[in-house]
Amino acid sequence: VSLHREVESIDVAELNPDVLAVASSWFADINHHVLDDPRVRVRIVDAKSHVAATRQTYDLILSDSTHPRFR
């Protein structure tokens, strides 16, 4: 999503801040340094709860959900 310049803002909801640290340090080349993009706002929050509680509307919601038993 961050590769599309017409996207004005990107909200990231993540429960575990360690995931963000790993994404920045280990996968920055793969994720195109997305967390350094000025359009990105990171929230340490449960995404489902955030969407239920906010007045913010979203054009698109992406989820990379995995069950812990699957690698």
C-alpha cells in the first residue's frame, strides 16, 4: 500500500510493539521501510477494538492474521 503515492495515510494497529521492532530491523528492505513513511501512523492497540471504538472511517482494512499454530 505504501508504494502507491496516491494513498494519503496509513494506520497500523499492532498489539505487540516487538513486532514493529522486528519489522524495522529485520525486514525493512522487504517492507520498503514502511514504518519510516511519514504517512504511517502506528497505534499499539487491538485493531478490532480500535475500529469498533473510533469515529475514523477507512477505505480499506488489511489483515495479515495468522493462527499461532501455523508458521
